[in-house]
Amino acid sequence: MIGLGNPGAEYQWTPHNLGFLTVDRLAGRCGVEVRNRHCRALTARTVFGGQEVLLAKPETFMNLSGTAVRELLLKYEATPADLIVIYDELDLPLGALKIKERGGAAGHNGMISVIQATGTNEVLRLRMGIHPGHQLSSGADYVLTPFRRSQMDDLGQWLDTASDAVESILREGTAAAMSRFNRKAEETAE
């Protein structure tokens, strides 16, 4: 389970760090901290959704996330099919979740790096929509600007829903989780 984001306190509460925030929420549910350093990532091993999982937050910056992912796959003798990558998605409305089994990166530099590092676009992902519903003058500035105080209450619920989606993938399978959570993403977009 890889959450994408940028290291550093200045990025902690930004839309671009939703992957990190979700991994931290998952860790909290399991009573572990993501703090072991190896393979250029902070990690924790735990049981979640009835399965043994590795939670990871690359310590590389977003654009180089694939470097840590590749090293983790090698160390744990895993394949890209074993991954769930969690990240923000500017193409989806704020608050939407979408599980996707394969495809392009839609311009997301962290996912581009993961696809290049793994050599495949068949990587399971949980995309967390961040588009605010109005035209942006700069997407790059928006994703790196901290959430507003008024958004923080909704953020907690959203991270819980994302954690529920990951648990559903692990317990019920990808198809069932997609049916359950992608429908909610479409409803949010309407």
C-alpha cells in the first residue's frame, strides 16, 4: 500500500499529500506508525482488511515516487500486481474516490513515476478527487496549498471513506470495491 505525497511539514496538509494522509489514517486504524525508514520510504507492517500489508510513504518527492516503489518491490519480492497506490487526482471533483485497475497517469507526476519504475500501467490505484469545482489559474499552486480550515472536518470523513475503500479492496476484492465506491464518485460529480 503506497501513499503518494511530498515529505516535509509544509506539504503535510495539502491536496497533493492525500496519499500520505490516507496511509497515516490506515496506520492509525491498525495502531501502528509509519516511521521505519528503508527503501527511500517510511513504512510499517500490519494486518489490515484481513491481510498482511506494508504501508509506505516514499521519502522522495512526488515526481520520484517510483524510485521508492521499485526498491520496495525488489526488497519484498513483490510485483506491481501486489500494489495499491493512493493519490490525489485533479481530474475528479473534490471528495470523490475512484478505484482503477489500470490506465494512464492523467498527468499526475507521481503516478507517471510509478508506471515508469514498474514498467506497467496495470497498477491498482485509489484516486482521490481534489478539483474544487471552479477554474484554477494554476493546478500546481492549488495542489501545494494547504487545505482551508473549513475543509479540515470534511477531510477526516474523506480519509475514513478512503480507508474503507482500501479495506473493501482487501476483504471483498477489487470489483466489489469498485462497484461500491466508484458509484459514490459519480454521485459526487453530479
